[in-house]
Amino acid sequence: MLTINNRIKDIYAHPVGRDIIKKTLLQMGYKDTIVKNPIIGNIKLKALPTLTIGKVNGGFLSALLELLNSEHDTPRIDTSPVSPAWWKEAVFYQIYPRSFKDNNSDGIGDLCGILEKLDYLKMLGVDAIWLSPIYDSPNDDNGYDIRDYRKIMTEFGTMEDFDKLLEGIHSRGLRLIMDLVVNHTSDEHEWFKKAISEPDSQYGDYYIFRNEPNNWTSFFGGSAWNFYEKRGQYALHLFSKKQMDLNWENPTVRNEVKEMVRWWLQKGVDGFRMDVVNYISKRDGLPDGNEHIGTLMGFYGVEHYFYGPRLHQYLRELKSEAFAPFNAFSVGETPGIGMKMRKLLTDDYRGELDMVFLFDHLETPGHVRFDDYKYDLNYYKEYMINMIENLGCHSHASLFYENHDNTRMISKVDPDPQFRIVLAKLLATIQLTFPGTPFIYQGQELGMVNKKFTSIDALRDVESLNLYAELRKTISEAEAFKKIMAGTRDHARTPMQWTSDKYAGFSDTEPWIGTDNDCKICNAEAQISDEGSVWSFYRILIELRRTHTALIYGNINIVNKKKRDLFTYYRADKSETFYIECNLSRKVIKRKSKLQSGIRLISNYAEAQELQLMPYEVAVWMIKKD
Ligand code: TEU
Ligand code: CA
């Protein structure tokens, strides 16, 4: 057991401790190299309150120790060969149904719209689709607030439409994973309504009720507790006021979830992406969050549920009783989880999850999504090197830059339009030639960028609207809007740009969320017939990955790890070797030698440039072994 008499290096040696130290330093804008300094490493925990002038206080340390002492396992070190699986070979494509394609002209994307575009996805070459929620919902958080898990949202269509879609997906040799949102339900879910109106029924214990709230805050602003007069109690909601946290301590709740999962798997879906699944187990007694941790992370209480005491147990139950009998795939969305904890959640012998989404690469150290800053890709390189060094043979990584919760990656790195295409190709190259499973977010394959929203009225996202209202208490309209523009999730939620027509070919009536004129220069129709387009580059890379196992299961050898602006690596298996060279900057970088043989794919410039890499340029060479 670790106590305050242990030293920093002991914490760093613990898998959870190591991830937490890294995360803490990252939030403060530092790298973990300082911990490796022996003087720092030898500091005893109990000296920290004095050394940090109270920033790391007693409460901070006891929360940390409690978390560490609740994890007794360490990842197994083993060099057994990687076991193959379809989801390790697949390229996934995420669809945000509301904004993908409107088939019945009401301005809202729908299931028939997706069906209409399956051939497009097949042409692009992806293997599997992740559908953001399509269940019945009052849409306080665009479907992440579910009212009925076994019903399709009316705006999206019917269960018959869903069956047709699933059939269309499978008949094309594609797979489908659905979104499983079970940390919380809508407050309009039958269970919650009964929990309020019939507190003595079995539903009375389906959610997390307390007589007094604690200090936890919601991710969407304010306290994480609502008061319900009828019951005379508070209920917990880590997200919006209409997203009520389920009580996973109750075995009946867990059984309801398993039954629902089996119901969809019985229908033939191939697996699930599991929304904030690392939040399902909350610490007993729901203690107050530490103020310093809360201030650092932006939210109070996270240390008590992001890696809760029964998380492993609940995941194992779900896997063995619902996923495993169907051989179904699972990828957990796990904000706050680091590289070592990933292993404890996904190593193949653990029986928990197949993969997770980690998020520490989405912003550079010291930054959060709502900061307006430029993302330096050298950090991404470092992150990826670190990932490879920590993954081992039992875990498999997910690779992504974008989803419906984040701004567009091109805009983060370099919003200058002259670099848009080449930068899109650079991002595509790393994503499709690195070990791990790529998840492409709709529109990423076109190089879509952040939107030119003109006012707060153009935005729809509950997170942005709540934050704006909060900011307006202290700053001007213009300043608040600027901050929202830096991070709003709506940048990724505008209509998919199919054509240059009015409404981007998404719909023939005004869409539920506005778009700008970007579809005139960036749309699928034009890019499909242009060999030099971002879309064509994605198609070629996906095909390359599919036809060369070196890019899937091959070893990776990263060279010149310390060299800034240049990211070079080899991927190799028994039969072939690929050499990948990426310029991470606007600089022109000289190449040492001119590679002569093999297949090559150069992102931007013609052969004349063979001795230099132009801004953000990449080259992929296949060196055949003979
Ligand atoms: O997101 C969870 C999450 O932690 C964040 O990405 C969150 O959206 C936000 O950035 C917090 O500041 C998942 C879903 O992907 C998201 O769309 C939902 O809003 C959320 O859960 C609640 O279901
Ligand atoms: Ca529609």
C-alpha cells in the first residue's frame, strides 16, 4: 500500500500513478521528464504540500493514494505475438447522423440518407461504420440523452429503416457499431420518470439520489445535481441537466444494460462505441472533489469517478454476459485515461474492452479545447512515440484526430488555406500508416475545416450555449463568442459537404444547423473525380493499408526521434518495408538521400522536389525486399 511516506518515483512506478502524474503535468503545461530527475523523484509525498505552496495539499494526496491503492494489478509484460482480429485491420468511419444526409427534406439527416450514401463509403474503402446515437431522444444533447433504447428517433426514421440500413451495410461487406450511452439516460426515460414518481418501486434506485448534493460540477456547467421536489432529493447528472447518471451499483440496472446490448447484438450489429464508459463506477459515499484537482481539470469530482473502484468488474460483466456470446467488438470512450491505464482496460487477457479512445493528443500541453492557440505537430509526434513505447503486444490503439466533440484538426494546426490540402494529406498519412485502428470522422476525408459561424444564434450545442451564458457574466459578447469559436463542438456538426449546391447537397431545405460557403471549394462530388484531392489521397492510403499487412501488423521503427519537424518511420513485416517521411512544419526540409526504388506516394509536389520536403509534405515509399 502506498502512503504519504512514499516518494514521487514510487507513484510514477505505479501504472495509475504514472498516468496521473503525466496528466497533471500536461494540464499545467509541462512534460513528465522532470519526474525522471532523481532529485524530484526522491521527494516524499508528505513534503509536497510545503514544496508546492499548498497546491498539492493533503486532500489531493489522499485522493491520489486512494485511487492508486484501489488498483492492485499491473500490466503484464509479455512478448507473445499479436493476435489478429477484424477490428485491428479495419478502417472505421464515424457518422453523425443528424448532419450526414437528409433524405426526406426536413433539414435533418436520417437513416435513409445514410443508406443512400453507403456506396460512397464503399468507394472510399472503409470497412466499418460507427453511428452516433440514433435512439429516441428529446435531443438535449443531440441523442446522447436517450429516452428509449429500443426505439429509433422519429426524425431519423423507423426500425424498418434501421433494418434496411443494417442489411445494406452487411450486404456491402461493411460492419456497423452503434453508440452505447449508458452512463446516463434522458430525464424523460421511463425509468427516471418512475424513479421520481414511484420512489418505492424498483426504479427508485436506478439513479443516484442524495439528500444533500456534493461539490461535483457538470461538464456542461454548474452543479452536477438537480433537485426533484416530488422526491425531495437531488439526482446526479455529470452532463446536461437532462442527462441523469444511472446507478451502476444496482445489479438490476446492470442487467437492464446487458439485456439491451444483447437485444441489439441479436439484431446483428457488430459492436458498440461506449460513451464515457470509464465514468460508470463512482466512489462509495460520493465524497467532495478536491478543490485543487477541480481547478486544474476544470471540473470538480472527476478523481472520484473517472477510474472508479468497480470499473473493471462492471466491464468484465458486460463483456462476458453481453459482448462475448456474440463475439461483438467494443471501443470505450474514456476521457482522462492514460497510456498505462489503457492497458489495464484493454489488454486482451483482461476481458474488459477491445479498444479505448484516449484524448491527450487533441490539445498540446497546457491547453484546453476553448483556447485559441496553434497546435504544434511536434507534440503529436512525441505523443505517438510515447504511445508505441507503452502499448505492448496485448493492447491495440485507436487512431483519430476528430469526432463530433472536437474542432477540425487542420484548423488547429494551421488555418492558413494555402496549406489546407497538404496538411489534410499529412494527417491522413500518419493515421493510416501507424499501428492502430483509424477512425475517420465524416468530412475529414475531404479536409473539412472549422466553420465561419457569425453569431451565437447560429450555434446549437448545449455545451457551447451553456458556456456562453456563463462567460457572459464576466466578459463581453465579442470576447465570449471568440472563446466559443475556438472550441465549439458545432464546428464538426455542420452538414457533410456533398456538392457545391445550396445546403451543400446535404438537404434541399434549410438544415437544422447552418453551414458556410466552404462547400463551393470543398465537396465530395468534386473531390471524387480529382486524382489530387484529399479524398483520393485517403482512398489510395486506405487501399494501400488494406493490401499490405506491413501497415497493419508490421513492426514500427521510428527514426530520428529527437529531430524537430521531421517524423520518419519504417513499417515492416517479413515481405515488405515501408518508409514514411513527414514534414510537420511550414519549413522546407532537405532530404539526405534520394530514394530510388519502390512505389511512392508523395502528397503534394512533383518529382522535381525529390531532394526536399516542402511544407507539411509527406512521402510514403514501399521498399520491396527481394
Ligand atoms: O463525450 C464525453 C466527453 O467527456 C467530452 O468529450 C464532452 O463531450 C465534452 O467535451 C466535455 O467538455 C461523450 C459524447 O461523445 C458527447 O457528445 C456527449 O455530449 C457526452 O459524452 C455525454 O453523453
Ligand atoms: Ca430528414
